[in-house]
Amino acid sequence: MDPLYPEKPFSSHHSDVEEKAQEIVHVVEKNGTKLDVQDMERMGKSQQFKRNFAFFSTLGFAMVLMSSWETQLATTTFGLMNGGTAGAIYIYIATFFGFGLAIISMAEMASMAPTAGGQYHWVSEFSAPSAQKFISYMTGWLCVLGWQAGSAAGCYLAGTEIQGLIVLNHPGYTPQRWHGTLLAIALVLVSLFINTVLAKVLPTIQATILALHVLGFIAILIPLWVLSPHAPADKVFREFNDGGNWRNMGLASLVGILSPVVSLIGPDAAVHISEEVRNASKTIPRIMLATAIGNGTLGFVMLVTFCFCIGDLEQVLETPTGYPFIQVFYNATNSTGGATTMVCIMVILTQFCAVTNMTTASRQLFSFARDRGTPFHAFFRKVGLRSTFSTSDKTIGMPA
């Protein structure tokens, strides 16, 4: 043994290799691929989150947030009252193609600038220099407020669906609006808990809920196909309704566009976690297109099935549960237990839609604060030491 260069024990070599490997894993986890590093440098952003979302967990995130078939059932009242079954179906198709063009355009921009800022960043990049700051600032605030409102809306939907379940199982219960509000606040707290305490396992949760999103669709679709009486196709595709007394079927159907618009919003949500996705410039555009096509198809199949199974439209719209789909589930199964099980699937998926809405809202707020677009931006742009969630997560429950 050379006294000038004494050999290290084998255990010491092994320890050094393990430490080096852990450092490499941490760097990859934090910075992502070489392309991710180049994208962040080109956009002038520093990497603050761990890139722990892979393709399927990101797909689960976007699919669950969009929740087209769930949201279509929950908001179908607007379409049935204004347009009827025929109006709801044709307006859905038109809305799907309209949204499709917008998503294709945004997917292309996401491939060029995969940043949590999303739309307001793209507006800044592509608008005329004279209007760049103003339009980008306005877009940023619209996105921040819109996603926060979406977070509260998802919890409100889930809360009032729980109220509908109570009415179904206890007909003597008289639902009050403040009951629904309290349930919504409780579900906001649940969403906040998942987005903070369980932030590390959020990608795993999203992948799991994606499976429930698909299996739940099948679990609801089959009973409706098998057990429910079906209306003639001529009635479903040719019968319009003007429940709002608009005196024009075309106008009434356009008013009912609210249902498909709400159910088809969301493929761009993946953009706002792009700084947590590995190989984001390639993964995010593919996720956006896959989400739009996949969820849009599921939503259309569920809508057409639902329209065939409605039965007496007036009776369904006047249901004491507050949600026509709950009444249709009960009419199809003729069982309180069966209908309750089907509605529970809806409630769980709607709640996780709210969870992903909150995740998106926090990233949007963080990004806008990072660019100094909000008051108290120094507070909102802080990221936890473990780089898994931002300070925005802690305050995102406020909209409820």
C-alpha cells in the first residue's frame, strides 16, 4: 500500500457511490430531462418544483380535472331545459369541435413554452409589443380568478350531490342552501389536505383516480343500458324543448350550451403543472390532445345514453333531489341502494375533480406571483423546502 495514497475501505467506496447516485436522482427529479432544463433557461425561469409527474399520472390529472361525463350529468339540467335532448346532443357536438380547435392551438404553444403560467405567458410571447403587458396582465388575472372559482365550484357540486343523496335516502329531509354551502366548505378543506399533506403522493393518487374515472363510467353506463327503459331514437334526436320560454328553439339550444362548455373545459390544466412534468414540452401537448379526445368521447357517449334513458322529462327536471341524473339512476335501477352506489361514484370523482382544480389554481397563482402580477407576490411565490407545493396551496381554499 502506498502511504501517500492509502486505499479507502470497500464500505467507504460503496457509501460514496450511493451518495453520488442519490445526488443524480435528486437532480433528475428536480430538473427533469436536458430538454426541460433548456426550456426553463430559455423562458428565464428557475426550477423550483420536483418533476415527479410522468405521462400516466399527468394524464390522470388532466382527465380527472376535465371529468366530462361526470360534469355533463351534473349540469345536464341547463341543456334539457334549454334545447331538450336533441338540442343538448347537437350543441355538445358543436362545442366539442370548437374546443378542439382551441386545444390544438394551445397544445402547440405548450410545446414551445411549457410553463405553469400557461395562457398569460403565451399572450406575452405572441401579442403585439404595444399591447403585450396589458393583455398579458388581464389574461393572468382571468386565469387566476377562473381556476380559483373552478376549485370552489367543484366542491359545491360534490356537496350538493351529497344533499341529493340524502333526499333520495331520507325523503323527509328538506335541503337548505346553507347545508350545501357547509358541505362545500368541508370538501374544500379535504381538497386542501390532499394538496398539502399528501402532496408527495399526488401523482399516485391521480393515476388511481384515472382508473376509477374509466371504471366508474362503465359501472354507470351498463345499468343504464340494461335496466332503464329507452326512448325511441326519433324522439331523442329530433325533440327540442324551450323550457326557458325563449320562443326560439335555436336560441334556447344556445342558452343550454352551458352544460357542454363546463364539461369540456380543462384539457389545458396539464399546462399549469408542466414545471412538475418530466419531458414537459413533448408530454404536455400529447396529454392535452389525449384528454380532449378521450374525455370528449366519454362525455358524448354518456350524454346520448342519458337522453335515451330520461323517460318523462318534466318529472325528471322536477326531481326533489335537485339533480336529474339521480332521479334517472333511481328510475333505471328501481333501487335506492343501487342508485346510491352510482351517485357515490359521481361524488367521489367530482370531489377529486375539485382536488385537481385546486392544484391547478395554486400553480397558476404561484406562476403569476412569480412574475409579480399579484399583490403580496413575495408570499405567494414561495415554494416549500421540499419543493413539492407552493405557499399558494395553503391559501387556495379561500374562494369557498
